[in-house]
Amino acid sequence: MNQKPAAIQETRPMPVESDAAMRAARETVLENSTWVGPLQTEMARVIVGQKHLLDRLLVALLTNGHVLLEGVPGLAKTLALKTLASGIAVRFKRLQFTPDMLPADIVGTMIYNPQDGAFRTKHGPIFSNLILADEINRAPAKVQSALLEAMQERQVTIGDETYPLPNPFLVLATQNPLEQEGTYPLPEAQIDRFMMKVVVTYPNRTEERAILDAMATSEALPSVRAVVTAQQILNARHVVNALYVDDKIRDYIVDLVLATRPPIATSLNLNGYIQTGASPRATINLTLAARAIAFLSGRHYVTPQDVKTIAMDVLRHRVSVTYEAEAENITSEDVIHKILDALPVP
């Protein structure tokens, strides 16, 4: 059984008051984040730039949240996820999604044994710690739906039996923009189960030149060592869950999510632009992700800036805009920017 660090036991700690208590809380954070630097160093041996992407992958590890990466081909989405998996001593499987894929190719199936006339269960590749769902939007909806139970419940049902998935378990998915040929839009229920949707953009000129210098060769890429264990990640998660979030910041997070729905959206003159707002899952995920940002910054408490830093990645795929908004070239990101600018910061 996994044991929580001795200094971290409460999921919602009371405000620290004394200098000694504050120092102890800081030391707990620093002690349980010693693996972050080595993992970042290993990933930087292969990945040039893309700091935003790499930081969000660390947030996913710390919060047990699934991540959806979207970007045009060639921006190192798959390479970043493979590099992350190589730096962690856990089981990793890559699934290349295709239009002819079947649900059994992911979760497994029952196989008949003619020798004894019985069925036995063959587990699919989903029974791993890190799952790279490459180009997830190239598979039909029935295959994508096969992931729903695994992503939400961390379990898989095959036949009449339900099997728990290993811990940690994360789905790290990539997709090309939906207007690309041969893709299918993901079901809304599945999209909401991704904690974050990270949009991967083009590198700047300096990064592009560094990529040229490092990658313009037929030699193999540098190998990445496993510098993190699953237990270190689980211990860090216990610490993240216990980071202090002031009541004013909790209220601010709730207000951000409520601003994507009526009547607050109406008061901000956004109701005509929003078709569906964020679900309560967004409130939970925004809080967890803000805690992870604070942890990566070496703090034992969450600030309003932590919330604003991660809000776009948590909310962009949970807010859908109306046809009127699309006609005015207003995206869900524009709506979220308006909300962040309009709401007072505690």
C-alpha cells in the first residue's frame, strides 16, 4: 500500500501561521519535487523549446489528469510524450489510432480455449501506466468511447468482469486539427474527461534554429534515462493535494467556471457567444492544476496567478461557442480571455 508522506495528511490544510510551519510546508514541497529537475533535464536532451507543453505534461503527472495535445503535424507532440514516458520507470504503450481500429484492440477481449472449453481474458494495451493515444481523432467514435470507462473510472470491463488499471494511469492523446482530412470529432463526453487541452504552436526563430542544429542528422536521437519512479510521482501527488488554497481563491475558481454559464455569462455580455459552458469537472480540475503549478514553483500555497496561468488549458475545450460567435471569428479562447479580464482577482 502506498503511504502518504508523514508531513502531508490533510487534503484541505488549515492556513499555516507560524514561521516554523511555513518552513516545514516549503521543505515538504521541495523534498518531494527533487525529481522534477532531472526529468526536465532528460526531456530537454530531445525536445527543443516547447516549455509550455512540457510544463503541462508535468501538471498532468502531478494531478492524475489526462491531456489532449492539438497541433499540426511535425510539432513534436508524439516525441514529447514518448520522451516523457522514457524518463519515468513505468509501463508505457503507444496506440496508433486508425479508422479500422476496434475497441478490443484497446481494452482486450475474451478468447475461447478449445482444450477446456472455457474463455480466458486477454488484456489489451490499456493495462499500462502511460498510454500514448496517437492521432486519437482518426479512430471512429466507438473506439474513442472504449476509453471513457478507463479514463474516468480507471477500470475496464471485459465480458462480465471489471479489472482495475494500474496506478498511475494517464492517457496522453494527440490530434491534428479537426479540419484535417480523415479525422472524426471526439465525443463531448470524452473531451470533458481530458483535464487539459494543450494547443501546440510553432517554435520561434531561435528555437527553430536550435532544432535545425540538433535534429538535422540521420543519427538516432539521444537516449533518455528513467530518472523518476512511480512511487515518487504518487508521493508528490499527495503533497499537491494538500497545498493550501485560500477561500477567496476557491471562490475565484468557482466564479471563473460560473462565468461560462448563465446568468453570469449574461452579465458579462457573453451569453450570446457561449453555447455550452464548463462542467463541475472543470472546477475540480482547475483547482488541482493550480495546485500543481504552485508545486512546480516551489510554493506550498496557491496564488490567483496560478489559476490564471492554467485556466486556458483547463477551460478551452469545455466551452463551446455559438454560430453567432463563429460568424464574428470569436473562439472559446477569446471568450475565456474576456472572462479572465472581466472578473476581479482576489
